[in-house]
Amino acid sequence: MRRTERPERVVVLALDGVYPFELGMPSRILGAADGRYEVLTCTADGRPVRTEADFTVAVDHGPEILATADTVVVAAVAPSRLTARPTAEVAAALALVPPTARLLSICTGAFVLAAAGLLDGRRATTHWQLTDVFRRMFPRVTLDPDVLFVHDGRILTSAGAASGVDVCLHLIREDHGSELANAVARRCVVPPFREGGQAQYIEQPVPRTGAASTAATRAWALERLGEQLALADLAAHAGMSLRTFARRFDDEVGLSPGRWLIQQRVARARHLLESSDLPVDEIAGRVGFATGASLRQHLHAAIGVSPQAYRRTFRAAAR
């Protein structure tokens, strides 16, 4: 949990061929976080850049502002602009970023970080349509094409387009807790946490007309996380066989029902740890983990800390 006396300075790097939608995401999402972030935009040489739309963007800052950043965001650029090595201007701009600053890419921005060697030996993601290209260009990067974003140390990479919203909300959640992240999501009229990964968006054959969805069962399960829900319970609610339900769930969400349930229970537990003084064992029961030890195991697997450490960190940040 990060908390400073001044707003966190986030500098967005706009490159030639930038997508306007992704370029504006950090300012729109982080700018709604009650003044916790100051979002500035620069280019690699201080000059205007041509967007992938029919207009050019002029910015107020040159690359020198990167030296003052707490977090740097590389916005998505058109695939035709992607290279295996950065241009001299981009390399020089990225060299100005302090070694303690976080780096965040949206969609194809991961190519820019990888070209600069910043993702070597790390886990990352990018748009699912470009995963084969990415692997050929950057074999030293461990690419995970099935997730909406990856948080590896000080570097965050996100998948296609709207995944930039997901990773910005994740940043707020990590820095200031889920209560503020959820408030920002409501203000921007976006989901505070999207289920599953990119698999649900990959082009697939059109389903049969009238094919049933698992959406109603997911909503039903979220209201009953404290109960011991088995795959058979979920399939029965959906009116499907076990095999059909599991296959359709994975197609729609990109996760197995079991993994999805654990993900939702951990998210609910984090919220309760932040917003209540309930004992860990009671929180475990409320979210459907059999014991406090089970909650500790799953929380540590998800975010690398114990419930007590997570609660202390959040409370210290809140103060």
C-alpha cells in the first residue's frame, strides 16, 4: 500500500501512432481518485504526435518530466509502429525514468517496454491477437495471454484496450484499497473488477442460437460465497450437466468455476479486511473458506501477504 504526502505523479508517454482511447485512460481513471494522483502527459521528444485517429496530439511536457515520475504509463500504439528495438528518442526517454518508479503499459505498450529490455525475465501480457508476434520478437519475456493484466514487481502490463481501465483500478486498489477503487469505478461507470481473463474475448465460433449462459449462476454464486458451493451446485442452478457447465463457464469467463470462486472469495475477504475489524476466522467463514488457515493460504497465493499484514498495511495507509 503506497501513500505519500503529495499526489502520486503519473506520467503518460505518448508515442507516434498512439490510440486516443488508451491515451486518455490514466487521466480519466486515476484523475477520479480524490486527488491521489497527478497525471501528466509527455512525448519522447516534446513534439506533437500523430494519433491512430485523424488528429494530432500536442502535449505540454517533454521527456524531461519522466525523471520526476512515480509511475510511468506507456499508452498503446498501432501495431504497424511496433519494433523489436526502441528508437533512439524512446530509449533516451525511458532512460530518464527513475529506477524506483513503477512502469505500466496498456495493450501494445508492452512491446515498447519489451523492446527496451525492461521485461526480460519477467511475466507480462498484451493483446491476445498479438501474442504470437510478441513471443517471436521477445523470447526472453514470459508472456501470459490469458489474463487482463499482470503485476510483476514494479512493472504492470495490461491486455487489449479496456484492460487499461482494469489495471488503473488495480493500481488504485493496491495503493489505497478497494473502497476507493470501487468508488472510482462507480464514478466512471465501469466494473470495479472484471471476471476472468482474455479468453472470454478471443474470437470463437458463434454459439448455437439460444445457448444458455452462466451469467445468472455467477450472480447467484456471488450472493452465496459463504456457502460451500460445489461444481454440482452451480451446474444444477444453471440447469446444465457438469461437463457442459464447466466448458461453457470457461468459454465465457476464461477460468474454471473453482478458480473463479477462489478469486471472488479472496476479493471479498480483502474488502472485509480493509473495512471491518472482524477476526480472520470469521472473515474466512463469511467468504466461504473452511478455515482461517485456508484464507491465509489463498490470500498469500494471490497477493503475497498474510491477512494480518494486509490489514495493518491498509490501516497504516488510511491513517
